[in-house]
Amino acid sequence: MFQEIYIVDCENELVMMLREKFVKEKMFRFKNIKPSNIDIALRNIPDLIIVNEKSINTDLIELCKKIRENEDNSITPVLVISSDNSEEHEISIMKNSIEYIVASNSSDEFLYYAIKNITRLLAVNRTVSPLTALPGNVQIQTELKKRLLRKDPFQVFYLDLDNFKAYNDVYGFLKGDEIIKLTARVITKNMHTLEEADVFVGHIGGDDFVAITDESVNYDKICQGIIAEFDKEVIKYFNEEDIERGYVEVSNRKGVIEQFPLTSISIGVVVADKKRFSNILEIGEVGAQVKHMAKTTMGSSYAIDRRN
């Protein structure tokens, strides 16, 4: 996933240096922005904001307060390159929930590794699902907002499992967790074969997942790949008796035995053309509809919403 880093600076020297230092690391994108345009950076919800104190024409503390007061950027880390290395000044910065301070006389190499380590830590901390190691709801919503703000076409894949509760009832939650982890691996593997695409994979919770890609991705091919691999692998989590008869038996609350097909996966894809959606709630509503359509088909299946 791309790391978008905004440099708040009235000059271009710092951003040019960073682009050169990270020239071989294509996942890092640096953009220079003047303090007067900080609202633009905040609307785009960057992965990291760097403020170069010595070359801004506004009060640093007020600028930091403005960043931290923005709800959408509550989890966006901020690094200040401080022109005053006194403890008093650094504490005044930290009082405004600014996590990182680097002295202005630090070397380019020092700043390079500071950025690398911050973004690495951010990736770890944003992994709210210890089960799948995938970003959770906050990051999913942030990613959708970013795509909407860019006004570029994109695609959202909503994925969940069919008859998963029945599996848990028969085999237990620990075995169920293994199927959740399998699902995460299958989705991630198929999505990240798209080397040139801007891809995001998230775990909503339980057996619900989301993947977001740019418009270049062939959604039919991706869905077919996920389904083929999932159906091949998930069968390994059932015993021979259930595999042979093609269903599991579960006793309901009244003691009546019910039959449920083996666990499958359903995928609903929303094609978000330019100007189609104004907020992420609209995308979620359409996503729920199209995933419901996929679930009307027995076994693993997918449905696409291509409406303009």
C-alpha cells in the first residue's frame, strides 16, 4: 500500500531531498504543501505529516493544534523538524499530541530512517486484528475517504463467508479462526498479485473483509481467483464424512437437526465511477446490496454493481 507523506514547507528543498532518498522505494510518495494550504493535506488524510519549522511562515504550535483538532487525522502521525532544540520548545510541541521531533541539524540519513521507522510502526499499530494482521474499520473508512477525495475511479470488494456459523457450531471457534485466517491469506494473496495496482485489504471483523483497488483491476478475474483458491483450500478444514455428503448437521435450539452446505465465500463488488458516490455510507449501502445478491447463489459466487 502506498505511503502518502505531506511536507509542510514553504520551500521545495526538503521534499526534493526525500524523493531522492526514497527513489528506489516506490511505495513512498512525498508532496510539498504550504502552511496556508494545510486544509488540503488534512482532507486527503495522509499517512504522515512532516512540518519543517524553520521554513514555515506561521506559528508552529497553532499549526500543530489545527492538525490535531481535525477528526479525520486523529491517528495521523506528525513529525516536526524543530529549529529550536531547547527542551522547553520541544515540550510545547509535544503538549499538542505531536509524537515525533527531529532536530533541524540532523543528517539526511537520520531523517530517512526516522520516516521509515515511523511508517513501519504505524503499519503495526494500525493492525487492529491480531487474528489476520489486517487493518480494521478505522483504516478501512480512512482509505475509502481518501479514494473519494482523489476523485479517481476505484472498486470495492465486500467479502464474507456463507454458513460460517454452522461450521463454528460443529467444529468450534478455534477451527473457525483458522478458516478466517485462510480467508485473509487467500484475499491478500490474490489482491497483491496486482503489482502495479493501488491495493488495500482490510478486515471488518468476524468473517467480513473489504478490498479496495483502482480501476485498472479486472474484478472478474480477481473474484474468480479468490473463489477458486478458497474452495480448494477450505475443504481441508472439514472431515471426510462432511465432505462426502456435502453438508454439516447442526442441532437447533429446539433439538431439530438442520443441514447446512459447506462453507463458501460470497463477493460483492461496487464499481465507484467518478462522482457516483458522495460519502462512504453510500458505498457501504450498495456493497451490502450487491453482496446479498451474491449470497442468493448456492456455493461460492460473486456479483458486480456497475451502475453509474
